Amino acid sequence: MYQRTVLIVEDEILIRMMLADTLLEEGYDVVEAANVLEAVAVLGQRKIDAVITDIDMPGGLSGLDLARMISTAHVKVPVIIASGRHRLGPAELPGDAVFVPKPYGLDFIAEMVASMTESEGRRLAS
């Protein structure tokens, strides 16, 4: 059976760990990155089925920059963009990215990831 992989890009370690634990409990393989450059390296090395990213990141590149990169290079990878300081409307989001305001419920994010990756996982399993 195919195990879907989620990349979590979050510089706040406690948020990243809680989100990773939740998704691991849901049966996902989880890869973590603390900034956009780490995330880009992961995307270049592994098949990722979904990305969850915060907007504000250290290092000069934001989660929104990452979502733009993904939408041009990895068109089939769904992206959840989260922020506690910014509010983005659909017109401001690249590709099929979705915005979730912080604080968010961990179960809500797990349900979103399941919904976004379900059809992809079924297609790969057949």
C-alpha cells in the first residue's frame, strides 16, 4: 500500500512537532523543514504528496514564495498555506494552494490533507 508523504515547512518547532505527530498518527510519512531552502531540497529528493507551510520564514523566502515555486515546478502537489499574521484571499494564492488562518485545529488540517491527497493516493494504488 502506498504511504502518502507530507512535507511540513514551519520554523516554530513546537507547531511543526505537533503537526507532524498528528499526521504520523493518521498514517502519513512526514518530512520536516524549518525554512524554504530546506523544503526545496526535500522536494528535489523525494516524492511529496502535500505541503503545509507557514508564510513567515527565516532566510528571505516565505511560504508564499515556496507555494509559487511548487505551483510552477510540482503542479500536482497540493499546498496548504497557514499564517497567524496574514490573511490571503483566493486571488493571492498560487496554483491550487489553500489558505488556513492560525491558530488552526490539528484535526482540521489532517482532514484537509486527507481530502487533498485522497484522489492522488487512489490513482497511484491502481
